[in-house]
Amino acid sequence: MSMKNAFDAATLAAAKRKNLITFFVLTHLAFLALGQWMALAGYPVVIELRTKQLEMIQDLPYLKPLTGVLADSLALKILYTFAFNLVVGAFLSTTVSGVVFFLPYLIAVWRGFIIGVLISDFSLTPGMAAMFYGTFILEFGAYCLSSAVGTDIGLSLIIPERKGTDSRKKAFLEAFREGRHLYIFIAVILFSAAIWEICWIEYGGGLVTSGGLIK
């Protein structure tokens, strides 16, 4: 398949899932706002959650290579970040989990909410704001696409008529076949996000990930 045909197929797959994609965009934004509001309002359980999460971020295992064995190579840090977000952040977390159709939604709720909680007390310079919001838009944009793929797969197992068949197996395979085309867009977006994020880190801006921001 040529690149043009691949992008055409991805565009068609996105169009067929536009309602799901929009749903996940709104979910991430709504719970981001809710997390910020609850933290700024001083809800004790949310403040405690933020404190614990900020402590945990410093020791997250998947971040250690960025300051360890890969620290001297910008290209390897970009590739590592891209691969982790593609495989774990998108495919495993929000597409494979979609076999149980509501799990991508729960993950979207948590991710949006916890990011809102974490950034509620950050004083961002213009540069840091560009880094954070650029990373957020790109990474979570890709996760909206991968979540739509996973949810569509899960719904097709429950309602195979969505794919024009009474067979759950056929519906699943059709949803998977269509959904995999979207990974062209997901990969491009996440690679762009990795370049944006790691280049900012390299120039001293700080670390922004889907788990939070580390100065």
C-alpha cells in the first residue's frame, strides 16, 4: 500500500469514528477542567492525591532511561518516548483494553483528571506553557484516536450489527482491520509529540509527559 493510500484509509477510518473521537476529546477536556477546579477549590482528597502523584512521578520507571542510559542521545530519547507512548500509552492502554468497551473511557477520565490536578498549582512561563500544552494536545489527540479504535472494537463485539453482520468474530475483525489504519495518524502524531517534548527537555524547559510535568 502506498503512503497516499495508507493516509486515505486512515482518513476514512477517522471519519467513520468521528463521533467516538469527538466523545474522547470532550472527555479528556472535561475531566482536565474538573481536576483543575477541584484542586484549586482545595478538596482535601484531591490535594492529597496531587501530593502523592507528584512524589511518584519522580520515580516512575519509564522515565529513568531519559536521565540514565539515553541521557546523552537526543535521537534515542525521542525514539524511546515515541515507542513507549505508541505501545503502552496508545495501543495497550486504550486499544487492546477496548475489548472491554468502557475501559478506554475510564482511562480517559483518569488521564484527563489527573493532568488537571497536577497542573493546577504550576506557574508556567510562556515557554513552559507552550511545552506543556503542545505535548498535551499532541499526545492526548493521539490517545483520542486510539481510544476510539478500542471502543469501536469493544462495541462491535457486543453489537456486531454495527459492522453489518450477525457474527461477533466478523465484526471484531472488521473493526480491527479498519481501526489499524488509524495508527498511521497515531504514529505520526506521537512521533511529533516526542520531538516536541524531548527537544524542550534538551533545552532546559523541563519534562512534560502524559503523567505530568517535572521541572
